[in-house]
Amino acid sequence: MRYRSTSTSQECRFSDKCLSTMSALHREGGKAVSSAAWTALQEEADRLRPLLVTPEATVAARVQRAQSQIKHAQDALRDAEALVVERQAGPA
């Protein structure tokens, strides 16, 4: 799998250009960008930027972490189900 492509590079450049433009508007005190919108834009850019250039090893590590979290959640669910069954059965 390749995560870096021409379109990805273009998207990064476009994204950086948009951020630069928004940053200039914000610095100039323009009312075109409210503080809340600016914060939301920054958060979204921070969230998306790593996805555009993420190496395969990082993706694999994220998948492994997610699988581990799913396993822990499944274990917790099994424990909770066993506890419910035990409580429904009442005192022995």
C-alpha cells in the first residue's frame, strides 16, 4: 500500500495553503473567521494531517492498538454478562 501519492501531496499543499490564508486572516483581526471556527479548523487540520502522510508502520500500530482495545472491551463485556447472570440466579 502507498499512502503518499500525487493527489495526497496536492491535498497537503492545498490544506497548508488554506491554513496559511486562514492564519493571515486571523492575525489581521479580520472578522471573517470567528475564534470558534478557527479552533475547529485547527483541530480538524491537526486530526487529518497525519492521515495524509501516515507511514504503514504507524497504521499497523494503530490497528494493533484498536484490536487490543476491542479485546479488552470484549473481556469486560463477558465479565459484566457473567455478573448479571450470577445476580439473576440469586443466592446459592
